[in-house]
Amino acid sequence: MAPLQRMNELRRRRKRRAKLLKLRARLAKAKNQDEIQKLIQKLKRVSPFYPVQRIAQGRSVD
């Protein structure tokens, strides 16, 4: 039973990493502050300890 559990864990990690990469790409293309905030919330929901503030710090919308 343990190998199956490990495979599920690896699948979850891969899926999470892919989703984070997609969300970061969308965050880089975001135009307005509202969209940026929504994407940050999604990033935090997917991975609570992901360094979102460091990524979003470089982004400012005029």
C-alpha cells in the first residue's frame, strides 16, 4: 500500500508545481490591481507558504 501512497503524493506535488507555474505566468501578465489580488489569493490557496509577497513586490500597476 505504501508505494501507491507515494505515487499519489508525487502526482499531487507535480500538479501543484504545474499550477503554481501557470498562476505565476498569469500574474506576470496581469494588468490591474484587482486581477493581481485574485491571482495572489489563488496562489496562497494552492500553496500557503509560497513566497507570493516577494513575487508581487516587483509588480506595481499605475
